[in-house]
Amino acid sequence: MVTSFRSEEHEKSMAHRNCAEAYFLNCSKADIKNLLGGRQLTEHRNQVKKRRQVLERVVEVIKVIGKRGLSYRQVENEAAYTLDNDGLDHGNFLELIILLGKYDVCLKEHLSNVIEKSKKLHVSPESRGRGSLISLLSKTTVNSVIDTIRNLIQQNISTEIRKAGMFSVQLDTTQDITAQDQYSVILRYVTDVVNERLVAVVRCSASTGQSFVDLLKEVLEHLKLDSSLCIGNATDGASNMQGHYRGFSALLASQSPNHVHVWCYSHVLNLVLSDTTQIVIESGSLFDLLNDTAVFIRESYQRVNIWEKESHDKRHRRIAPIGETRWWAKHDALNKIFGSFGKPQDSLYIDVLSTLTAIQELKTVKGNVRTKARGYKEGLLRYETILTAQLFLRIFEHTSPLSKYLQREGMDILSAHRMVMSTHDALKKMARDFQAVKAAADDFVKWANEKLEQQDEETDMEVEAALPQKRRKKKKAMPGEMSQDDTIIDAERAYEVKVHNQIVDTAIEAIHQRFLTHGTLYADLSFLDPKNFSLIRNHALPKSALEDLSKCLAKVDDRATVDNLQYELKSLAGQWDKLKESPLDEYVTRTVEDGPDGKEEDMEIINKSCASCKDCPLCCYQILQRFNKLTDAYPLLGLAYKFLLTLSITQVACERSFSTLKYIKSRLRSSLSASKLEAFMLMATEKDIFVALDTDTVIDRVAEKSKLLRKLLLL
């Protein structure tokens, strides 16, 4: 009895467990089955189960950290023997593990064992490193989990793209908080809905067109994607992207003649507005004045206090500087100070004047500060400033909604092109309507002067009510000169011709030039719009219709000839009213919306559902997809709609990934490697794929990293 009792006590001891575990690790499964009884094998399986449970908690904690974009490691205090010291900061990952260990029996037992073993190794004079201790909490294990999650996200996206059969590329670079250029690759493809997925973030060492092509090739090879499936790309207007000979788009087009390049529509519109605001001195002076005034008030807490005292705005708004990279910045700054076109009631104009006056009269500030305040105030009181502000408010009434619309995710190229042309037509209608701008400026001046009188009857401030007249300069006639050029004497007429007309004409011409690339292809794609089916039913298609579209689809399906496409399109147009009666499920798309004040830090990703309008290319594609599964009546049109929806026209995914990039890089420690940065970018951006990852799959992939982990985590 004594011997039996001692034997059972020995089998339960830590020494026996450690010896058995070491023996199991050096034996194959066959050896274990042959040499050990069922009791030891059961014990081994229980140990593997416990380790997998611990690693399951580790994976879930990393998911939370990745989803929130938090730092996961601490520079110090990561050793296991310090984990029972609550006075130390162990980093987000270990602190969450310790917190869970207080309420999770399995994790609590594992932590206790790891801490005890680590302390013994630490105090042992002969110990070096961690010895034989496998804690599953070390940086090596955590990094393996992070790398595995990154690979699984990329594999899921790659699998979806191969099923889709085609994709388009969006790419750009941006600097992170460490001033390193990060190259972001987003792929757009169509399943049941339009998807825009971030697939890679690579540190960029060169910015030439050829280097971008090589980087893209490496990314596609890593994802095991055939580059021939890429039907198009969307980039900004940088020279390394748009160069005719060595630009990124030109190099891609040389490899694939029917490769479609589309400028990012939002970026093109920003270039249009930049051209417009810089074409004349008056427009440049207006936006410089707005930016300088905002910077002047915000750069001193004393001036901010004066602003808060003088401002009567119920929403407590503040004027903001004009950011160079934010496309809504000019309109936002103009709208805050001058209100809407012809509606000054919601403006901060009077508050700004009162603040500048208070700063000018403050005796405790330096003389140069008071001089600047007076200069900015005099600039705002000029009639020319009011007139130019009203002109741009009228232009922005049409371009700002277009800019926000173009930054939506999942939007098709037909809707964007149609809205651009609508904006172009609206600008053409107001091209010579200077009197409406002048009337809005006169109303603003009248409102502002009344407000100034109500605030202080003794004020010497008064907004100019007209442009100052200039004296005519007489030119000396040269001998034999028979004629003399007529000069515009009237200041109002001179402003209309040299400023108003030139600004509006520049906007119209810039839109006309920059948005007409691939005009013939867009004309072919417009035939796929369900809104045009009634015209197709009542009128014959032109002979040249769908030729460019046929060339693009021929490399995917050689049956996509002009005749076949026209035949299917005519048939679909005739049956569309019956086909669209079939029910469709609502689909959800992700889009980016600005915060209440249009600030970048307030941008958020929201989900919006479409109630199956059956009047857009995506609904048409879904109906065809269901119908073709039964009859296969329109295979080429199904391919054409997928091509249309796959063409990328916006870089909202880039915007989302870049804002996430700066957020993550600022929160993680600067020593974060490029591969880990990419992993955290994918976690934070592609949350729907990330949170759906199976934890057991992650653990199995981690176990395949080494022979030791396979024995510890796999039966």
C-alpha cells in the first residue's frame, strides 16, 4: 500500500510531468502508442488541449489589439518572472493576459506555472536565456500569431479575387510618422458586391514608375495572382504615375494594350480646384488671407481666449487653417467665415472682425502682432474680398457635393462620370452670370454693416460697398500710330472680365480636359446603364457601339465580339422590365464619412445598405448573375458588368488605409517592423475578414512554424 501510494504521488509530481513531457517530445506518435499506456497518452492530450486553450486566449487578445490599433509590446518588463509584479507596465498584450488570468482558470494556472518556472531559471546561476521554458506569451509566439493572421487575411482576399476572375489596382504612397514612404496597394474586385481591399503596405525605397511596377509585381506574386487578371488601375496625377514614357501607367499599358488607366476622380477634381484658385491674384489673395488669419488666431492661447470671448456662435466653432492635402479644406474655411452663397447669417465674419479688432487694440501684445491684426482686418473689409468669396462659394456649391460623392466606396464609374458632366453643365450655365455674384456680395455687405452698427454704434469699421475706381492712365501716342487700344475703365467691369470670367472659365475648361480620358469607352459603358435601356429598345444601336468594350473583354473571353455584345444588350433591354421584378437581397457597402466639422481625425467607416434600387449597374449585375445561373442567357453581358464595376475610379480605400496608417504608426512604437506594420494595417482596415478568422486555424498555422510547436500544439 505504501509503495502504491508513493507511486501515485510520484506520477502527480511536477518532476514526473516534466520528464514525461520531455520524453513525449522526443518520440513519434507511433512510439507513444506502442510504449505508453492509455493513461500517459490521455495525459499528453490533456496537456496539448490546455496549451491550445491558452493560445486561443492569446489569439483573441491580439485580435482586440489589432482591431483597436493599439501597441502590443513594452520596451521593458516583458520577462515572465516579472508578470506577478502589478507595479510594472508590461505592455497592452501582457496586461490583458494578466487581466484575463484573474477570471479564467485555465489561463490563471498557465500563468502561475510560467511565472514559477521563469523565476527558478532566473535565480539559477547556470541558466542562460529562457532555457526549456515554452511560455506561449513571448514575443516570438506573438509575432508568429501576427504573421499568421496577416497571411490568412491576404489568402482570403486572394481566393476571392481568383474566383472573381478580374481586378483593378489602386496604389499610392504616403509618409508615416517616422517619415518613411509607405506604398499601399488596394485591389478592387466584384463578387456579389463591389470590394475594395487593402492587400499590402510596403516600405518604398524608390519612387520611379518602374519601381512601382516591380513592387506591384512582387505583391501579386506573393498573393499568387495572375497579373493578366488586372484590367485597370487608378492613380493620382503625380509625374511618376502619369509620365507618358516611364510613368507607372504607361509601363503597365505597354505590357497590356487594353489595360485601362483611370485617374482618381477625387484627385482630378482637386487639381481642377487648385487650378481655379491659383489662376488670378485675387483668388490666391483670398485663400492666403483666410489661412493666415486662422493661423494667426490659433498660434497663441491669448488670441484664442480673445476669440472665445468675442465669438457669439452658438456652436462654438473655430476657424481652421487650409490644409494642402484635404480637398474640402478651402470650402470649409470659406464657408465658416462667409457662410453660404448669398446667406451670410450662419457665418463667423463678424466674430473674426471683432477678434482682430480686440487684438489690434490690446496694448500688452507686441507691435508686429497688432500690425498683423490690422492688416488681416483691412483685407477682410475690402469689397474685392467679399466679391471673390461669393464667387467661390457659388462654385463650391456645385463642386463640393461632387467631391464628397466621388469619395464614396463602391461607386461605379458611370454614376461618377454622369455627375461630373452634370457639374460641368451647371458651371457652364453660370459662366457669365456675374450679376448674381454681385447681388450676393451686396447683400453680404449690407448685412455685415448692420451687424457692426448693432454691436457698437461708435465703431469705425465699415465694409466697402464697391470696388475702388482707378484713374485712367493715358498712354503717349507714338508718331504714326493710328489707333489706340481701349482700356476697361469701370472697376466692376474690369473685375468681371479679368477675375470672374477667368476663374469660371478655368474651372469649366479644367473639368473638360481632365475628365475626358477614355471618352469612347465611357460611351460604350453608358449603354450598360439600366436608365438607357428604353433608348436601346426604341432606337438602333450605332454600328461602332461597344467596340472599345469588346477590345477590353476579348482577352478574358474571345466570344466578346461587337456583334455578340450588341445582340445580348438588345435582348436584355427588351426583357429588363420583367427581369427586374425578381427580388434581390439588400447588400451592404462600406463608405467613409467625415465628422461633424469635416476633420480628418473624425472620419469613420460606416456600413450603408442598398434597398435594391434595380436602377444601377450593381443591381443589374446581381439580377444577371441570378438569371445566368438558371439559363446562361447573357454570359458576355455578365462579364461586361463585372468589368464596369471592377474599374476603379476612387481611392477611398487609400484614404482609409492612410488615415489608419498614421493612427497605427503613431500609437505603436517606432521600432515596429514593416511586416508587422502591414499586419496591423490589414487588421485595422479589413475588419470583416479579420474578425471572421477561425482561431483553431490560426493555432494550427502557428504550430507549423517549428517542430517543437507541432509537438506541443498538435496531437
